[in-house]
Amino acid sequence: MSYHQLAVMFGWTAVLFTVGGTFAQFRRATRLSIEGVSLATWTLFVFMSIFWMTYGVDRHSAVIILASVLTLPFQVAIVLRLRFWRRWQVVTRSLAFSLVFCALPVLIWGWPGGVYGTGVAMVVNRAPQLIELIRYPDATGVSVAMWFMGVAGALCWVIYYQNTRLWAALASTACAGLASLSIALLAIWRHRQARTLLPAKESVLAQA
């Protein structure tokens, strides 16, 4: 097997991680809870999936296109679950942010500029989720599996992009992967904290 074939295989593996991670968050949000899930983060995910889809079309990359096409419905479903219509200001800010960092750079500097801008957006869009986890102890709705799959997917994408010489996409994805790792570790801490506090709450209720 040549390195090119191996890199392509990593690309398709990245698609599986990307779709699987998004589905894990969708399932947790629908079956368990949406507590701790950031509307800003997931709204930006929707807009950035649309960007990556158009980028994949331009680069004739079935891998990039399929990853965006398959994850977008789950991302939209999560945003609907978060009742975005009650917080239009968040959606408006997310749209404006996406236009400034994703669409505008493409118009000015072409696709490489847009991908670098999207890289900034990919890192920044994880900030609301990090802040949510720091500010609020209830992270019941946050899927640790989703964010760890995001890290694994980012590693696979980096190998794929290196082989296809899409350096802007490589740098953007690598930074996003590190941000996803931070969220995954913080979510684990919050979930462990919740498990520790639960017996104490049950004990207090039993004595009341």
C-alpha cells in the first residue's frame, strides 16, 4: 500500500469519526439532556459545515464533501433541540462571525484565505462550549465521546490534508483538534464531579 492510498484511507476514517462524533452528541442531546451544550458552538458548526461542503466541491474532494453532508443534518437537529428561535441574537452573531471569518476571506484572498479564516473560526467556535463548561457545573448533555472522536478525526484529517497538500486546512484542523481535546478533558472533569456530588445530594434528601 502506497502512502497516498494510506492517507486516503485516513481521510475516510476521518469521515467516520466526524459523523460518529456528531451522532454521539445528537443521541445524548435527544435521549438524555441538552444541559451544558452551547448553542453558539453548534450554530457555528452548521455554518462551517456549509463552508467545508463548498470547499470540498471546489477541490473535487469527495471525502470533504461527504463529511459535511453527513454531519450537517445532525448538527441542525442539535440546534433545533437547543430551541435556537428563543435566542436569535446568538444565531445572528454566529452568522456574522461566519461571514467575516469564512466567506469574506474567500472573496479577498481566495480559498486558502477562507480556510485559514475558518481555522480561526473553528478554534473560536469551541470557546463558547469551553466557557459553558467552566461557568456551569451541569454538563449532562455534553458528550465526551463526541469531542474525543473530534480529536481522533482531526488527527486523521491532518494526515489526509498533508498528503493532498492542503496546508491551510491542515493547520486549521490541527488547532481545532487541540481545542476539542480541551473540551473533552473539561467535560470528563464535570461528569466526574457530578457523579461525586450525586450521592451527597441523595443523602441530604434521605435525611430531609
